[in-house]
Amino acid sequence: GENVEQHPSTLSVQEGDSAVIKCTYSDSASNYFPWYKQELGKRPQLIIDIRSNVGEKKDQRIAVTLNKTAKHFSLHITETQPEDSAVYFCAASIVPYSSASKIIFGSGTRLSIRP
Amino acid sequence: NAGVTQTPKFQVLKTGQSMTLQCAQDMNHNSMYWYRQDPGMGLRLIYYSASEGTTDKGEVPNGYNVSRLNKREFSLRLESAAPSQTSVYFCASSEATGTGSTDTQYFGPGTRLTVL
């Protein structure tokens, strides 16, 4: 089955600097790669996603890149702000044989923004 | 719209006790999911339901059962709780159009379960 590995497990950056989180996946058939943000004590929330027919997607200060050949994808956060402090999860979906999207999550990256 | 709701928020059980976690969504979503979240291990899929009347196993189904009661509700049951089931449980739902595409999953607030 699908396996998603995420690095680093913790990341501390100076406010205003950029943060990069990297993930690799094992199933070459995966075609959907969402990123979720989870603040302390809260539920995970989608921040950006990318599909396998797209190499890069950007939304304001957040961007995601996908390299299908190498089976890895990355989250880039520019001009980091204190509210970016949270745990970030990457995920990959196994190609669905039904209408359900069976998503496998990485183990998470705890991002801390230093003032 | 309340989105995805879960009850209870917190629960403490003794080993061997049973309980049911409830989940409901008001977004008319087809698919629903149960995850558990343990420190340092991310979210792991327990069971999911592609549509009303169907359920399938996820990554870690042992020790759990589910019921898709209707389109809105998806419950998770622990028949004989064990300390290894201490975790935070999240329910999620997605529209899941059935075309083979994958849709955003919306999560509930979670249930923090402790088994002594």
C-alpha cells in the first residue's frame, strides 16, 4: 500500500524567512496530494492541494511542488508569520476504486516561527 | 452549517469497556472517514464509508467496528477497549463525486479518548 514519509519532523525559522517541508510517496499511482495544517488542539484543515497533472501550485504565501518522477512533493511557505506556527501534514491518495478518497498521511512537521 | 460534529469531546474508559463515538455531517457529503491521531504518527485511517450502506477497512481497523447509519451519520465502536486505543479520534467527510477524483476532506473537532 501507499507509504508517505515527511521531513523534517520539527522546523524552526525566523519570522519573515521561508520554510520548506518535504514528502515522498511510494505508490506511483497516487494522483492527489493535499497539505493540512493543524493548530494546537484543533482539527486538521486543508491549506493547499495539488493533482498529478500539475507540477506547481501557489496560493499567496504558500506553494506546493510535485515531482512525479522522483515521487516527492514539497510545501513552501514564504515570509513566515507567527500564525504559521502549527503542525503540517502532507498526504497522498491511493487511486480510488470507488467514490471515496482514501488518503494516507505523513507523520507531520511541527513548524515554529521565531519572533 | 455546523459542518462535521463529533460526540463526545472527551471520554475515559476502563480496559474492556465498550463505547460508540458519534459523527454527523450536514454538508450532504457522500463519503465519511474515521482516523486516529497518536503523537508523532500523524493521522491513520481506521475505516471509511464511500457511500451510504458501504464501509471499508483502512490502515488500522483491528479492534473497531463502524456503522454508516444514514448519509449524515457514521459511528465508530470500540467493543472491548484497550490502552493501545488511547488516542484522539477524528471523523471527516468529503463530497466524493464518484468520478474517480479526490475531494477535500473536512474534519470534525475530534474526541480525546483515554483507556486506563
